[in-house]
Amino acid sequence: MGKAVLCVVAGLAVWIAVVAVAGLILRTTWPAYASVADAMTFTLPMMLARLTIGAMATLAAGWVTTAIAPRSMLVRLLPGVLLLVGFIPQHIALWNTFPVWYHLTFLLSLVPLTYLGGMLISGRQSHALPASNL
């Protein structure tokens, strides 16, 4: 049980770290984005950049969670499920701020991308050479 909690916490921490670092990079390298970020009046390319960051972060969360708990499907998917549950209220509150496609793309991708991120490491692990008994 403790390892399962650690796996989920690690996946969520990686998600937060990727979003924070990528968001900082986006704000410092794209002045137009930085100027509208607080008002959330993003252009289409800005919304696509935000969705891309979310996708990368979700893939990374799934990858890290699976790297720690490769055999438990529930644990592997839990970060995506928790992100979905956590973000539904935020997206409801911001419903009129973004187009419907934006909300649906973000929310509906969280669990599948967590799974896909886990599959990226699972594929590597299944092709890895067996550990030696040194």
C-alpha cells in the first residue's frame, strides 16, 4: 500500500514539475503569452501550447508511476484519474473562458495519456535484458 501511494504521489509531483517548468519557459520565451496569461485570453496557438504542455506532463506522470509500479494497472492509472477529478471543478469554473473543445481535449486526455505514458516504460521494460544475479 505504501509503495502504491508513493507511486501516485511521484506521478503527480512529476506532472506538477513539468507543468511548472514548461509554463515558466512559455512565459519567458513568448512575451505575447505572458501578457495575456493572467487574463487567460489566449490565442489558438497559445491554447495548443498549453494543451501540449498538459499532454507532456501527463505522459511523464504515467511514465514515472509505471517505472515505480510496473505491475499495478490501478496504480498506473490513478494519477490520471486524480488529475481528472481535480480539474473537472476548475474547468467548470472556467467553462466560458475557453472553447468547449479545449476543455474536452484536456479533460478527456488525462487518463489515456497517463496509460500511454505508462506503456512507454512498459515496452522498454519488457524488452530489457533480465537482471543478472551478481
